[in-house]
Amino acid sequence: MRKYFLILLVLLTNSMFVGCAHNSEKEGILEKRAGYSLQAEEKQVPVIRTKGKVKKAWLHAHEMPTGDYFGGAWVYLLVEQTSWNVPEAN
């Protein structure tokens, strides 16, 4: 049992050092070749999202034409779609 505990302890200690050795700011060859830029664009266009309208309706309990009993439930109906308004950039 002690042998397994020591192995687990060594593995956990090593994983801590490996996790700390990662450098996320390092730029690789593929990033240079692809021309990725971490710089934000100077002029950002505001994008406006309008919320869709949702209505809540109760379907009452009733017997279905098939003879099954429907116990009732709330149903959410989408009355107006969500839309994105993106102005043209000059």
C-alpha cells in the first residue's frame, strides 16, 4: 500500500511542475505562418442583438382522441425571432 502511495505522490508532484511549465504567450511557427494577430482592431462596430419575444401558455389536462390522458403542461411559444443588427463598417 505504501508503494502505491509513493507512486501517486510522485505523479501528483510531477504533474504540478509540468502544469507550471506551460508558457501560453509563446508564439509558434504555425501562428507566424498563418499571420494571426492578437491585436484588437482599432475600430469596432457595435453589434446589437434584440431579444426574441417568448410567450408562456398552459395546455389544460384533457383526454386525447387516442384515448390517452394528457395531464397538462406549460408550453413556451416563440412569437418574435431574435435578430442581430450589424451596421455597415465605413
